[in-house]
Amino acid sequence: MTEENQAFPAQQQEPPGLTAPMEPQPDHGETSYTGHGRLDGMRALITGGDSGIGRAVAIAYAREGADVAISYLPEEQEDAEETARWVERVQRRCVLVPGDLTQEDVCRQTVERAVEGLGGLDVLVNNAGYQMARRDSVADVTTDDLDRVMRTNLYALVWLVQAALPHLESGSSIINVSSIQAYQPSNALLDYASTKAAINNLTVNLAAELGPKGIRVNAVAPGPIWTPLQPATQPNEKIEQFGLDTPLGRAGQPAECAPAFVFLASPRDASYVSGTVLGVTGGKPVF
């Protein structure tokens, strides 16, 4: 991780994007994250856990003592296997669950396969998301595009929560992934930004409903984070300026998001935290 302003070289990938072609390589905490036993014996399902923020969370959770299951698209198998290698290096279990979460039956099967592989479930991290390339106008948003964004970012979250609830007990938690786009929406990302605002509302609603059961529900709102999503959806000129408009003057790394997810998952450290959105934005406001 760097504390200096930096520009990224122009680069492009086809969605959903992979880690290996990225320049520079993202920091997921592979050599920097040190665990302190905050999640000993816990079991977590992380959607979109193959790369980016999901990989950083998987590595951090494993080093904090948790076993993890990660879901991902089949075409992301290469990244998923690399994440599993990092998890298994610290003798934690990593269950790989490929599948397209835009399908309700796949969401429900994903939870069941995670529970079967892990022997239960304590934490659900709804990290998987889809963002279309930027457009010039709302007139450019197709019904197919809108459907995929909504089904990935919202429908899947609801289906996964429904499937996970029978397995979650008091002390468990759900962590959703919002975005700075929920607070400072870009005109060219109106469908994606709207789903992130909705996730904030869902988080508050779920926290109110599940609080009496001892289940905490929170969200993390990342700012511009260097993940495969960026070269897969952003034009070259945006890549070259990515993150430079933050008060800290740079994009964040996935490893810089992971501690927020660890804190929110910890039944000791965040025992009285529910219904909140924690911003990791480089100084951009989340209010």
C-alpha cells in the first residue's frame, strides 16, 4: 500500500475481470495482514470472494481464525483457486462455490453448499456486485443491463439472506457491501448507484428485524478500490485518474477494506454495532 498519490496505467479487460493481468497488482493483505484470533472458530460465506475486496476479506478472516466459503462466477475459477491457496496456507478451510448469483436457485444452493462444507454458518458477507461500463445517458441503459445489475446487487442479497437465516444464531452477523456511489452517485452509474443506496436501506431494515434474534447486520461502503472491476468496466482515461479525486489523493487497496469487515464480524469487538454503514472511502463522506 502507498501513501503517495499515484496514477494507474491505462488497461482494459473483459468483464468480470481477473487479477493476474492487472498492473499494478492489487494488495489483498497477502504479506501485510496479521491476525489476532478475533474470529476463532467462525464460519463465513463471502460472495465475490475470488478477487478484490472479497479476496482480502477471505485472507483476513482466515488469519483471524475463521474457515471460509467463497462464491464466484465459473469464469473466475483461476482467481478463486488463488484465494483458496492463501486461506489454506494458514490451515483454514476454503470451500469453493462457483455459480451465477443472478439465479435464485443458485443463491440458495450456494448457502447450502457453504453450510455443508463448513459445518455451519456464522457470517454472511454479501460482497458480489455487478457494474456496467459507464454510459453517457439514461437512454443508454438497456433492460438486460438493468436486470443484471438489479439481480446481482439486490435480488441475490435478499435470496442469500433468506437462505442463510435458518443457519444463523445469536452472535452471527450479515455484512453487506454498499459504496460511495450510494452517497455521491455518478450520472453514468445510475443503476449501480441506486442499488447501493438500496443496500443501505436493506441493511437498516434487516438490522431492525434480526436484532431481537441477536443477529447483527451492517454494511461497508468502499470508495475507489483497485480491483478487477475497474479495468473491466472503466475506460482508459478513468483508469489513469482512478482515485485521485479523494481527499487522500489515491485509490485504496482491497487490504485497506478488510479490517472493517473483520471488526463488523467480530462478536466481541462489534457486539453493539448493528444497522450502520462503515465508510472506507479515502475521505469521501458517507452521510
